[in-house]
Amino acid sequence: MPVEAKYFPQHDLRWVRYSQTVTACDLADITQQIYIDRRLPLAGLEFVDFEAVTGFALGFAEVAGVHDIAVGAYRAVGRMLRLSCHAPTELGYGMGRMYTTLLNNSGQAEAFVSRDRAEALDWLGLQALPHDMPACA
């Protein structure tokens, strides 16, 4: 699957990993799971990983739609989101910049994108992802 997500309650952290070519349908599905169905809690921290992405078959309208849904979900519960995106490729970095710019202008989130994984993690106050910890998937 091109998108997988896990929640780490000990850190109030959601990890979302994208791979292969990410389509508008993939993005709609993970958005539905996280923000509408609430299969994962609304986390205070989110790490988005584009390292394994080979392409995107979606555009600004889909990214803006996810932004609107995410911001609405956080606004409804009175929470802020702090999101960091690891995007080592030009394509991933451009997509990450688009989304983080929208989030930073929302007043409901702080967002950052970096080509460097360590820098992206550090921005969230993490040295590594807690993959060895139990997660709610």
C-alpha cells in the first residue's frame, strides 16, 4: 500500500509513510481514515515521510482538500498540530512545501519540511521514530 500510518501514544505522535506513486485516491483514503473515521487519534505531532515516494498523481486541489479537512478536524477539538515532513527528493520536497505552507497559514498548525531526516525529526524534538514502541495502527 502506498500509504501507511501508525500512532504512538507515548509521544502523541502520528507517523505517515508514503511510498511508490501516491494517487489522489491514496490521499483521500488516508485522509478519511485519520480525520473523518478517526481510526487513529488526532496527534499533536505528525511525521510525514516521503522517502520511498517515486511519484505523485495528484495536484494542488487534492492537497488543499486534505489541508481543509485536517485543519477543520483540529479546530473542532481545539488542538494544534505540529507536523514535520521528510522529503529527500525534489518532487517530494515540492509537495511537502505546498502542504506545509498551507498548514502554516492556517493558524491551526506549525509545519516544517526538510530533505534531511534527522533535521525533520529534530524539529519535532525526536532523535528517531519510536518504531520499537507499541503502536496503535
